[in-house]
Amino acid sequence: MHFRTLKKIKDDIKVIYENDPAANNIFEVIFCYPGFQALMFYRFANKLKKMGVPFLPRYISYLTRIITGIEIHPSATIGERLFIDHGEGVVIGETAIIGDDVIIYQQATLGGTGKEQGKRHPTVKNNVIIGAGAKILGNITIGNHVRIGAGSVVVNDVPDNCTVVGIPGRIVKQKFEDENGTLMHNRIPDPITCELNRLKYELLDLKNKIEDKNE
């Protein structure tokens, strides 16, 4: 086996141990983690696709979806150490690009928005966490170190170092992470509430200024 391919497999196993405390041994990872299995099948299908082999890459993708519940188009571009946690219902479209050290939770979608041609799926840069059920749609770019909350629908570009929540996805400026940079799903605020609170304090500030002026 090619050294680079073997290194990728080792890195894919290592990232599971680093991110999932339930991973007890290598046999569990290989035989019981659909995200790992789907990634192995994808890498094989992607290599065949680049070689110009017809039909077979898509058929491998189809069989992988049946077996693992994860659909990765063989033409998608995926970087190093992707971790698909649980994985059921994850969809990664044909022109999607995923950088390094990305974590994707179950039911997440990197999809298109219609029948447009060319680049029509998201570009996700490095060190991004995509929460369960999140939908990232269209030819948009998700910056480095972005956290996307569970159930969010993102249809616009997101700059680096942001947390996005809601439908449609709104950028929350505060960081809701622990010291290791992990997305704290239970501490993500409602962006509408945050905006209302901001307006409340602005009105209170204006009221105080008017009262001071009238004294």
C-alpha cells in the first residue's frame, strides 16, 4: 500500500480516538464507525474518478450510502483528518470542498440550492465543526475555525473564527468554546435574543442621554 495512503488511514483512525471517548480499540473503529468506513470508500472511489473510470465511482458511493447512511460524491474534495461523528444522514455534494481537521455530525448536509451548473456546493476551510442537522447550501465559503450550531441553515459566506446559529444562519460574534476549541452546543445563544438585548441597551442608553439633556 502506498505510504501516503497508509498515513491517511492512520490519521483518520487517530482523529477518531482524539474526538470520541467511546472509541475503545482499533477493531471498533474499523468495523463499527460508519464515518471511517464511508471515508475509506470515498477515497477509493475518488481515486478511480480521477483516473477517469466511468460508473464505478458513483456505484461505490451508492453502495456506501446503503451500508453506512453517509453519501459522499466521489468528485468531492476532502482534506486530511475529516471526522464524521455518528454519520447517519450526512450528505457531501459533488463540488463540495472540505479542508483539514473538520468535524461533521449526523444529518449534516453540504448541498446545492437548485439546478445550477459548475461549482454549486460549499467550500469548508480548516478546523471547522458542523453541528448535527446543519445545512450548508450553495457555492459559499465557510472560513477557518468556524463553528456551525446544530440545526442551522447557512446560505451565505462565513468569515474566519465565527459561530453561526439559526435559520437562516446568523453570525454570533462571541466564542462559545472550551479551552480546547470544542463547540459547546449547550451554550450557543439565540441570535434573535442577542439582537433584541443589544437594541434594548441602545434604547436605554438613548433614554439616559435624553434625560440628562433635559435636566
